[in-house]
Amino acid sequence: MARPEITGRRMAPPDVMDDVDAFSVSEFCRRHGISVQAFYKHRDQMPGVFRAGSRVLVAREAAAAWRRAREQVQAAVRVAYEE
């Protein structure tokens, strides 16, 4: 993805982005540091999506639940590794 300073597109200020109820798949991926291809490849491990017209969106609550689940998995791996 090209940087905004190259494409001339403006990014929304961070405080505006934190106030949205749903993210596009590309925005979700950008915020979580994964590629869109990885999102669709590992769709069964990603948060649920919903459609609004032709757009595919990830709810903010689904993204938060997905992060908590990833943190719990990592904590379990860490505990198992220490034993």
C-alpha cells in the first residue's frame, strides 16, 4: 500500500478513527499489522465480518474480542513454555 504522502490521500486523525463502530477489512489489517491476504487466508481465525451494502466490515467489538482471544492464546503458550 502506498504511503499517504505519495498518493496525496489524507488519513483521518487517530482520534476520529478510534470513534468508529466498524472498520473496513483493509483498515483492520493496517491497524493490526497484518496483510489483507493473510486476513482472508486465515479467515477462520479472524474476527467475524458483516456486510453493509457491498462493503465488508469488522465491528469494533469483534476486533476487541479477537485481540483478547489472541492475548489469551499467547499467555497460554507462554505458561506452557515456562513449565
